[in-house]
Amino acid sequence: MGIAELLRQVDGAGEFGVWLGRVDGTPVFVHEAERAHYSASTMKLPVAMAMMRKIDAGELSIFQQVAVHNDFASAAGGRFGVNPEEDEAPKTWKQLGKKVPLNWLATEMIARSSNLATDLVLEQVGIPAAHAALAAATLPSSPAPESKIQRGIDDVPAARAGISNLMSPAGMAGVLVAVGNQQGESGEYLRELLAGNQWNGEIPALLPKRTRVEHKNGWDTRIRHDGGIVRPKDADPFVLVVCTTSDLPDPEAQHLIASIALEAWNHRHNLEAVR
């Protein structure tokens, strides 16, 4: 069963977007790839990219100590805090009132998808820098990118004001292509962060065990996304992003993404055959 057939089976259940291509940024299969979805945690990768940019520029230190707190400036004015009941990464919360290294927070942000760690890193980096990292990674094939970072996680005042973070499959593919081709220690660091992701219910789920997948996923009500670089041992690596905003039960949305990834894997020696 091809990817197109998998998508036909969920037609009418919501919005589904796919970008599949090479690490050089060449797309081989796209479906609604320019349509933006609420980003959920996929925005955490551009935040990490912006962090490394500032570290490379000497504006931040990867080992600098950051005070762990839960009070942040809202993009709409005023203050907000992260809801601990919606954060599935408890380790950062255990450090409230203490100081931890920036790179520890980055691992919590990417590998465990901590919302609190994300806002702490974003506070150091700045929203404009995070959006700039996302925008700089726009693929040449995306003439009018809709992806954007405008606020922190759980910034309820901003959300009520219509200020949101958006990510299209093509936008996420762009940041993965950028990370996949980034030279030097910073590129290696980002790829290792993604490879250490502990939430593996989507792209990696049906692939052979020990397949290296450098990926960042995101989820919320009606939202389930994943985007990553898959590195087979017997073929060239490829980039896959699937974004879903739908009425599917969450396990079904996860299985859809996993099934699309398996189809891409089955055609890894000839991606052009994927249909």
C-alpha cells in the first residue's frame, strides 16, 4: 500500500501533510506540504538551532547555569506559566528553584519534550532568534512559507490573542535538512539530541530496531506530528515529515505516521517509487 493510498483512507477525517525527500532538500513525495498546522513541540527544534547559533557566536555558553523557574513574559503582554499537568517530562520540574546547565535543558527539551525546559531555553535565546532559525532553513521549493514561531509553550494570553506557532511539513523538512547538513560540532550536537528522542511512537515505531532516526515529534488535542532524518545502514538517508490535525484517535494518528514511514523505508533504495 502506497503513501497516497494511506492518505486516501483518512480522507475527510482532518488535515494531513507529508514531505518526503532527500537530505539535500530534494522532495520526492509531497502532499499538502505547505499547509501549516499548529506546531506543538516541533517548534522545539528551531529553538535548539537558535541556541546553537548563539553559542557559536559567543552570546551563550552551552554550560552556563540557568535558574529553573515557571514565570515567563507573554508574547501578548503580561506573564504566564507552564501547566505542569500538561508537561510529560517531570525531571525539569524537580529542579525548580535551582540552577542547571543550558545543555541539560536542551536535552530535556528535545529528548523528553519538556515544555518547561523549552520556555527556559527560549527565554535565553529569544523568540525572534528562534523564528529566524526556522525562516533561514526554508527550502527553495517553499516560495511562501507559513511556518512561524511567535510564542512560548503554554503562553495562554498569547494563544487567546491569536498568536500561535505554526509548522508545515515543508517547514519542518527545511529545519531537518539544515540540521542534517550542518557541519562541525554544532551540527553533530543537534543530530545527537534528535537521535536521543525518547518518544518514538511515530516514525521509528515500525522500522527495524536500532535504525537511527533523528527526529522531533509533537502532539496536542487533535495534533500528532513527527519529522526526522532516517538513516538506513543499506541506503542513503531520507527526510520524512508527517503533520496531522484530525479527528482520528491519537493511536490511529500515530499508526498512520508509522505506516507512512514504513512505506518510505520499503522504498529507501528508490524513493521515487513511493506513491
